[in-house]
Amino acid sequence: MILLDTHVLVWCATGDTTKMTGGRMDQIDAAIIEGQAAVSAATFWELELLRRRPANSSLRLPPTANLRLRLLSDGLREIAPSGDLMVRAVQLEDEGFHLDPMDRMIVATALQGGFQLATADAQIISWANHTGRLELFDIHTD
């Protein structure tokens, strides 16, 4: 199962192959259709926040509620954060993880579910490589 970081979901939703190889995007699209791709429910919260910032007015995304419904009907799974997951997200600080709360939520979701994380976030990748605790889905290699 692949867990998509927010920016990867945006690239897939907009078809932006400048940041991720077309082959990897095709793999993620297939995983969505097969029910083998997921996002944290908090990802949609983050997307709506991003859409409302004037600096992000160039995002070519439909309204978040519409995008969410479309992706879920296509087969994307949504992982709701439990209280345990939220506590685990905060505890990542004890393992040297950085302080971004959304990144913590996404990484905790990947760890708890045993998912590969599709991300281009350098801080997450560095932490994963350093600790060996998180399996990454390489978005740059077909």
C-alpha cells in the first residue's frame, strides 16, 4: 500500500509530470484504482488550507470537497487519524523528526499502517534514510 504525501497527491491530481516521472504517476494511478493507495484524512484539510492561501492561487485544483469525492470514488483510501496515531505523531520528535505537524501526521500514518510513503520532502527522506524506520516509494525512478 502506498501513502501519498500531500504534494504527491497534488501532482497526481493535476497531472504534473515535471516533479515526478510519468511511469511513477501511472503506478500511483493504478494503485488508486486497485485500492492500494491512500492518504491521511488530514491531507484534505491541508489541501483546503493551501487552496485558500493567495500565494497558492496558481494551484490548478478543483474545490477540495469535489476532488476528495472524485479520488475516493476512483479507489483512493482515506485513513482517519485516531487518538493513538496523533500521539504517535507527536512522539516522532523523540526520534529526531522535525516539527512540522502535518509531516508528523503523514509519517505516523505510514508507520502505523506499514505503508510505503510517496514523498519528495527532503526532511522526511533524510529522516527515513537515517532511521531506517520508514519505507519510501521512490517517485523519481520508473
